[in-house]
Amino acid sequence: MEVCLNQESGKALTDKIAERAGVKTHECYQCGKCTAGCPMAHAMDVMPRQLVRYLQLGMADEAMRSNMIWLCAACHTCVERCPHSINLPALIEKTRHEAMRQKICAVREVNIFTEAFLGNVMVFGKSQEVILEGLYNTFSGNFLQDMNNVPHMLKHGLVRPEVHMVKNRESVRNLMKAALEEDEKE
């Protein structure tokens, strides 16, 4: 894990993360409904409500170093269960962006997958699953991962070796560039 020291105090940074996410962390009273409904909680080192608590207390480093921010499925079950409709996925996403900005990555494979996926969409205008899998396996060092499944997936049409591109890839590319530039501004 690469580590960069915070250039801002923990509280100022957590306040900025919450503001960017449009979340008022003080509205969370730690009822735990978000955690109880989270389908990924079993794999997380920090539970959703704990992440909010870290941010309430100005514990930016602890929030950014958790594997939780890399494992969130953004399914919004937490938001649906929250008595205050706190947008936890937005809070997690902004925490993850700040961690990436500071070169902190607790789950390397998730970052590799994200980069491969975004690059794939930039080139083809949509995700090409065979290429995505190849890129991920190569950069993660898991060269033969899922190879046993390839014959079954090809036979049943779950993946196809031919490449399909959207007609106006440049429009997709421009949208993605604009979104990435917006993220960098924050």
C-alpha cells in the first residue's frame, strides 16, 4: 500500500469529503440499519456506520485506509434503510476518490479492475468483457484466473470473442473525460 501523509487536518478533510458527497454526517446517530442491510458487510473491515463515525470524528486516515471503501457495491440498500436517507455510497465514493488522490489503496485488485474497466470503455465505448478480463488478469498477476470457465461461457454465449463498439465512441469518451475532470477538480 502506498502511503501519502495528509496535507490537511483530519477534521477539515473529512468535512470536505462529506461536503463533496452532499452528506451531513452529523445526521447519523449510529442506528446500524445501514450495516445490517449491507450485502458486502461480511467482507469489510469497517462497517458502513463505522465509516460515518470515522468521518464524524475527523479520522480521515482510518477511513481512507479501510478496505470498506473499495468493496462497496453502491447498491443503495443502506440509503433505503437509513432513517435520514444518508447517501452513504456517495460518501464512500468521495472517500475513495480522496484515497486515490493521496495514493492510498487498501484493495489493489479493485483499483486494477476500475482502471481496466474505464480504459476499456474509453476505447470501445462500452465494456468488452473478454478484454476486461484479460487486462485484469494480466495487471493483477492472476493470469489463468477463470480460464476453466471460458469454454462454458463461450458455448452458452455469455461472452463473445468479437469486439463490438458503440457507433459514437467519441461522445462516450468526451462524457468520461468530463466526469474524470470534474472528479479531479474536487
